[in-house]
Amino acid sequence: MDIISYRDYCLSFPGTTEHTPFDEVTLVFKVMGKMFALTNMDTFESINLKCDPEKAIELREKYTAVLPGYHMNKKHWNTVLIDGSISDQQLKEWIKESYDLVIKGLPKKIRETL
């Protein structure tokens, strides 16, 4: 996966917006104002994704390219290295799961607008 396909995929979800709230190189994707994915646009060496806490641990144990979320709440976030060891299809699945997890946490009235 490259930065363009990553960006296009993230923006394909309803209600998604992109921002650079931390600095000029950290690209953050939000749904209804809540983060679900972020990366460094200059290097695109990893992406941070929200994850169910139990699944986050399982993924870290199974994949060497999945680490506790860098600069994030390590219970709820994973950092996934873009080193070629994780397929694009798997990355897309995890991005979608991150998006869905954020949607699930939104109030019902807001969820229904999506």
C-alpha cells in the first residue's frame, strides 16, 4: 500500500475528513470528528489504527509489524509498520475495523446520519 491508496481508502468511508492537527506531516483521518487512522505523510512507514483492546494484543502477538500505538493510548491503538509483511487487503480490513469501532462509539443519532 502506498500513501495515495491509503488516503483514498480512508476517504472512501462516509463522514470521513482529513486533517493535519499536530503538525504539517501527520495526516489524520476522522469520522464525525473522531480519529480512526493517522500516518506520517513524508515517510509513510507506519499507520496508527484504533483497535479493540483484546484484538490489539492478539495482533501484536501474531504479527511483528504490529506494535503498541506510538504516541497513542496503547490499550486502544496499534501502530502497523508498512514494511511489506502485511498484505494490502489485511491493512484495508484493519482500517475498516478502526473506522467501524469509532462509528460504534458515536451517539446513535449521529451514527444514523452516516
